[in-house]
Amino acid sequence: MIQYSAFRTWQAMQKRSNNSILALSVGANHARREMGQAPDPEVKARMLLNAVPLTERLDVTAAEATKIFGSAATDMAFLAIPHVMALHIELCVGTIVECQHFPGRIKKHRQAPGRWGVPLLHETVRFGEHETTADHLLGFILMLRNRMMHGAGKVTDDLVQAWKNLPPAAKTRWESLAGRPFTYTKVGLPPTLGWPEIMATLAVTKESAYEINGRVRGALTRAQWAEVIARDYRDSTAVGRRRFNAAPAGHGAAGHEVDRVVQRLQGHAMTYYRDLAMTPVELRAGRDAVR
């Protein structure tokens, strides 16, 4: 696996999302258990809520606090699923932007990648390969996310049909991740959402991200990857920026100084692009290409 800049950003944010969701889940379940065991729920509700700054401004009864903690998983799903999808969309955009440095690698469209429709982003980062189970599930999650953001979270006929149209393997995968199928009472009401759907979304986007990583690896030549590494090093480190930008293109560091820069590029390549096993000759050519 390689870790180009957009993928590293996604990794860091995905991990942060995982940790935050875990913390919220633990907190909500702990609070609900504390409320259920408290001899005086009113006192316990004030203690739990007042532990967070500014919640003392809320006038919440014990019954209301119990409802808050009980609905935390559902409410969190309406926040977390769009957030996790946004991180994935940003990975798609970053991957396309990286590939657009090389003419002909990405089909041209009028607008910048950040303005493309999400289905077009997903199609582009498949690089012509067939849709996988993760791809099919992403289409469903995208429609679910759109209902959350633009339709008050209510189930629509289109959303129901999107679930029904999923290939059996995709439905089975979702159910194995969430522990249940997509569940709803009726069209026009919110679906049944909670920690299972959040965790399933995290898992699906992770699977898709790793698939994109594998696809983009094969989509670029070794010479192009050498340019990616050089550009990544130049733009992501203070030393890299100073070495690359200190002189106009075609001038500047020479001799032993060039060798030291190549050594730094080798270190960067070993850290984030080890699987490519780039040679010093390739890295030097990549450096020269992006100066």
C-alpha cells in the first residue's frame, strides 16, 4: 500500500472519526447506565450534564436527560454518516487532483473535481475497473446521506429502491457489518439508525479507500510516481519547500547538495511509498521534473 498525500489526510481523519465516535458511544452508554441505576435521577442528570461546559444553561429534567442519552446513537448517526462520507469524497477529489498533473490520465470535465457530482467522482477513481461491493454500498450510503442532509433524514421511495437494487453480496456485506439490514418503518419517516450503521459506513468507506489506493497505484507509471513523491516531499515539509523553491527552475543546488536532496527523497519514499521500491535514479528524475 502507498500513502500519497490525499490518502494520508484521509487516514488521519478517519482515525480521528473512529476515536470520536467510540468516545461518544462509550459516553452515551455510560450515562444511560448511570441514569438507570441512580437513586435520584434528577440529581444524577444534573451531575452528568453539568460535567460538560455550558450545559448548565440547559433546563433538562431527568426524563429529558434519559431521552437524550437514549437517542444519542440515532442522533449521532445523522451527524456521523455525512461526515464520514465527506472525508471519503475529499479523498476522491484529492486523488483526482493528483492524477490531473499528468495529461490524459483523468478525463477532462468543465468543472474542477471539487464541483463534480459524487457519482462522477466515484466513477473516475475506479479508473475503468468494475464496481466492487464497496462501490455498490457507497452508492447506497450516498443516497442515505443525501436524505439526511436535504430531506430531513426521511426515507423515500428512491432510497428503498436503492437498497432493494443492491446486489446480494452488497446486502450481505452491509448486514455483516451492521448486524442488521437497512431498516425503516415506512416511507416518509426516518429509518432505524444507530451505532451499527455508523460502524458499517466507516468500514465501507475504509474498504473503498484501500481499493482506490490500489487502483491509483496501477494507474500511474513509475516515472509519474517519482514526480508524485518529489512533489509530495516538496509541498509537505519545510526542508523540501526550501530545497525545491530556493532557486528558479533549472538552477540551484548541484553536486553533493543534489545527492543529499535525493537521499531525503529516498527517506520520504521509504516512509510513505515503500511498496514502489523507487530507485535513486528514478527519484532524481522525478525531482528534476517538478522543479
